[in-house]
Amino acid sequence: MTVTLADVAARARVSPATVSRVLNGNYPVAASTRERVLRAVDDLDYVLNGPASSLAAATSDLVGILVNDIADPFFGIMAGAAQTEIGGPGDGSGRAGGEKLAVVCNTGGSPARELTYLTLLQRQRAAAVILTGGAVEDPAHQAAMAAKLAKLADAGTRVVLCGRPPLPEGEAVVAALAFDNRGGGRRLTEHLLTLGHRRIGYVAGPVERTTTRHRLEGHRDAMAAAGLYGDDTTTEGRLANARDEDRLTVHGPYDRRSGYDATLELLRREPEVTAIVAANDTVALGASAAIRDRGLRIPEDISVAGFDDLPFSVDAVPALTTVRLPLFEAGARAGRLAMGKETPPPGGIATIAAELMVRGSTAPPRK
Amino acid sequence: MTVTLADVAARARVSPATVSRVLNGNYPVAASTRERVLRAVDDLDYVLNGPASSLAAATSDLVGILVNDIADPFFGIMAGAAQTEIGGPGDGSGRAGGEKLAVVCNTGGSPARELTYLTLLQRQRAAAVILTGGAVEDPAHQAAMAAKLAKLADAGTRVVLCGRPPLPEGEAVVAALAFDNRGGGRRLTEHLLTLGHRRIGYVAGPVERTTTRHRLEGHRDAMAAAGLYGDDTTTEGRLANARDEDRLTVHGPYDRRSGYDATLELLRREPEVTAIVAANDTVALGASAAIRDRGLRIPEDISVAGFDDLPFSVDAVPALTTVRLPLFEAGARAGRLAMGKETPPPGGIATIAAELMVRGSTAPPRK
DNA sequence: TACCGCATAGAAAGCGCTTGCTACGGCTGT
DNA sequence: ACAGCCGTAGCAAGCGCTTTCTATGCGGTA
């Protein structure tokens, strides 16, 4: 029924070993023999049995890319970039020689699914795994992840982090490419402060996500440095500041709906807000909609800012002030790292700069 | 080094066969034995060797989802929905029992890569394959695809089409869920005609893509039915109509940049245009930017419409008139079909309705 | 009491490939 | 002219699992 290596060997009048070597190209085979084998492969329409091959060789050509939300271009762009580096050009002959199978796995942000996918990938003896985007900070989960990754690395799977902070003990990992979320967040808020804003609302991402925390910390660093939230360091002062921070921060998922709802909430809590900083561009879009539905103008009445600089942000009206993350470049680099085509940065850790993009959605507050 | 079935068997003091049966749960095993085995599995931190298992059982738990552009939420939404049906909830125990590994593969719209991925999936003896989105209409490629899919089906892989028209001879396929692109396109243009528009520009997708052709045909059907492009059926008249159609149509990729450039081109060719229909929402966003950069207002000077109703479309300013496709539902259904959890529609073909969403970006043309 | 059948466990034969080792010419070097 | 090599090809032993077939022990029944 199905064609096997042995069939090809018979037709080419060579041993199975020779066919295998022709196909893998890691052993000298005379040109004439090779040609005969290749013709037999074509004639018989032979397709390698992946499982058998992986079993015998104890490795597979699977590369897994884990993303938190596949419907979010933030991940799509990174994953796509990584795939271009991993998949190779593809010759269309259907022969697929030397290709790796780059596949993306959607965790939906669930720690359990993240672990499950890792196990599944481990089962397949994946050649490499790329983890993208923020991590969940729950200690139990972090420990489980670290253990799992260590085991993967042990089994020869290359592990690369992309847009995710390094592990506590990062030995298991080939490389970690971390975005400068904190710095980006800080510069964004500094921009707003420079424009003269003082009461700034913050629509944050889900709690316990590193991305969320880092961006928020950047924001608060800037606020604190400006003496906002007060620099009253007495116990009472600190409490008051904390209350202030909390009042002006709302957490929610990274989607437009959350941005919409949170902004309405912020507006209710503090009508005097003159700017809203969103956890990312998608959230910013929802925030903008809420502001407009409230009958307010952007940026005249309220400034809005996002994060990521996704492609649609420049088309928002007005164009969104945001922080650009080089998602494509980072994804591509992660792909190369996973393939061993690029040497890891010193220490295995690289921080990727975030660039402030000032556009029309931010302006000085009205007097 | 690595733990094998035999190690588990030894520790549980049973035969490897018994361990295998406990893990696969398709053979009676006494409760006490099962428990002993399970404990041994946990103690040893055993992870099944996927390749070995697939080799012996001649099937794998891989399910491939092919998408044209992973950075496009159009595909992300479908793929994510399909994955939720396939991956199961995941128990977080890391045991990953009975799970399928749903993976998405990004073809980038390239026929060669599409074929390559199919070969790679065939190699892995994938349990199922879901093809999403429009197909390329090149006859050679179509034939190659049909052959490849037939071979996959032959090998026991379930093939499901989602948002893609059925194959010429669809026997190889479990089911085809096709969007009513033509009907949606027609109703969208009828809406514009009803508003009073007569000179309507069309920013189409890439040529040779089924999606592109169907949406465009819907548009032209509506135009023709309204007597636009003339109903002159003489040879000369037909030629004139065709020229008119071509002058008001520009093709390009499904991205914002293409929408921007094409709209500028359309405006140059025919300054009297009162509406622009875009191939999809992303393109519509680019088109809107171009219109605004030209100093024109939407919808007062020019109406704009998209297709797909992606989440961001409602947040555009003004909100985008578009055609809603139930992407999530379709993806989920494709996932269930791929898992054999749902019986295929009669004839294996289902057409999925497209619903017109009238919003602020379209209005009657100025007198 | 003797027999049959069911429930459960084990033995062993592969699944299709990779790869270390061996075998065999013909060439080169002295 | 002979030894030693290099370049190729084949042999055969697994890789770790699934599954068919067989073995065993037990309870129930005649």
C-alpha cells in the first residue's frame, strides 16, 4: 500500500541504507547512484515516514512556536517571521528536503495549555521550541515551566524565548530576547508628562503577566519620577499614593473590549483624566472608541497612547501614539537562534529596544 | 538517560504491553494495576516517545492547520477556534492524555510552501489537515494540490476545507466549508448602489485567488444588474464595459499598504469616484488613510467598505461598513469536523452565509 | 467435582528508518 | 609489484512502541 524505503531501494537496485543516505545527504554517495535513487523516489512518489525516521535518528524536524493569542497580530508577526527563518524557501517539488516543520501552538494565555503543548512537543522530540510573549508570573507555574524546559533542553531541544523575560535560572535556554517593556512604558509616559498631562489613566493587561507588569512599572516609574502620585514618603503618604495609583489603573485582557470597558470605568472614577495609556494598541483602539462614545475628542479632550505599533495603529484616526517593538526582526532572530544559524547573545540574554512613536493621538491637555 | 516504556514497566512490575494499554486506555486493565502503572509514570516522569508510538500505531496525533497569513486576524481567528476544538482543555498536569497537537502552518500565500507543508504533514502521518482561506487558481497548482490531498486522504488523514471552495473533485475531502463571498460582495455593492453611488472603485485582492475572484464577481454582478458598466450587449458595448470595469479595479495583496496605494491609483484614474470597496477590512483601512491623506472626508466625500468584519473594523473612524463572516464559528466547526466530532454536511459541502454590516463609513454620495 | 468462559497479563513480532561497522575495488606511493 | 587507502555500498542491529496471539487464574454452572 504505502511505499517504503525498501521499495525505493529495490527499484533503484541498491540497499535501503544507500537510499537513506541519499535522502539525508550526510554520507558520500556516487553521483550515478544518487541519481538512480532519486529517480526511483520520484517514480514511486515516495514520502519519508517521519515517525520512523525520528525514532531511528532520535530527533525530529518539528519546531514549535508557542503564542498566547494567535488572533493577535502581535504574535502573528513574530511567529510568521520565525517561520520564514525556519521553514526555508520550499522548492514546491513536494520533496521538502531538509525542511523543518515550523508550527505554531496557541496557548490562549492559559498556563495549563502552555504546559500541555510543551509536553506534546517533548513527546515529538521537537528540534526546537520558541516561546513568545509575556509569561505568567504564578510561582507554581514558573517552577513547572522551568522544570519542563530543563527537560526539553536535556533531550536536545533548543529553547528560545522571544519577547519574554529570561527564566530565573536561565541555563535551560539557548537565548532570551526580551523587549524593553519597562523602558518603553516609561518613555511613553514621560512624553505625556512633557506635554503637560498630570492625571493619566492606565488600562493595564491581565495581572500576573510579565508584559503587563513591566509596562505598568515603566509608567509608574515615570509618574513617580515626576513627583506624581506624590513624593510623600511618610507611611500615610505612601498609602495615599498607592491608592491613587490603583484608582487610575484598571486591569483586563489584551483585547479591544477590555480597553473599552476599562476606559469607561476610568472615566467614571476620575472624570478629570486628560490621557489614557493602554497596555497595547488593540486595547487603545477600544479605549478610543469609549472616549468617542462619551462624546469626547481625541486628542483635544483626552490623549490616547498604545504599545506595540501594530500595522493598524498608523491608520487609526487620529494616528496612534505608541511604542514600536521590532516584532518581525525579533521573531526572525528567534527563528535563527532556534535553528542554530545565529550565535546567542552573550549570556544568552538580549534586550530589544522599544522606540517611542509620537503621532496624532496625543497632544497637550486643554488648559 | 531517557525513560522508556520498559523502565516504567519494570518499576510497576508489569510488562511493557500493560503500560502501553494503561496509557492508551483501550484495553481492560485492572484498577489496581492501572494505578501502579500510573504511579510509576509519575515517579519516573515518563513522557511517551511520539515517533515510536506513531510508527508502531501508524497514526499520529498531529493536526495541521494551513493559513495564508498568520499575522492576519482573519486566519488567526479561524485557526484559534479550530485549535480550541482540537486541543481539548488540557489538564495542566503535563500528562497530556488523549490530546491532539493542533499546529498552524503559515504558507504566506505561496503555493510552493503550501505543498511543502502538506508533504511535511504527510510525512508525520498527520491525523487531519485543515486548509483555510482562499486557494490559488493556477491549474497546475490545483492539480498538484488535489493529488496531494488525495494521497493524504488515502493515508487516513482527514482533510477539511475552511473558508475555501470545494475541490473540483472533492472526494478526497471530509468537508468543505465555503464562505458566501460572492453573495456578500453582491449585497455590499447593492447597498452602495441603493445609497445612490454609481462610480465605485474596487480594490481587489491578489489575482488568481478564489476569494478575490468571488468577491469581485459579486461586486460586478451587482453593478451589471444595476445596468452600470452599461447593458450594451453588442460587441463594442461589451468591450467598453470591460474597459470600464478594469479601469475601476486595482489588484494587490491583502494588506493595508496595498489598499493605500491602490486607492491613490483609483483616485488618479477616476477622480469622480464616490465609493471605494476594498477586498477586505485591512485593505479598507489603508484605503481610508489614502482618502484622508488626499484631504477627502469619509463618508461625506467618499464612502468606504470592507469585508470580513474583523474586530477592529467597528473601531475605525467612522466605523467600517463591511460584510461579516462568522470566522470563529467556521473555524470551530472545521476543528470538530477534523476530529470526527461532527458529521459532515450533506455532500460534504456547506456554504456559510455572509452578513452585510452597515456602519458609518458609507453614506449617500454628495449631489 | 469438573468444565467453560471471562477477565487480565505477558511474549514477541514487527512498524520503517538510521548508522556503526564491515567489505570490496581500484589507486597511489614506494 | 605490493601494501595501504580512499571512496562507496551493504549488513544488521536496534530505536521505543503497539498489538495479536497466547497463557493463566478465577468464578460460575451443570
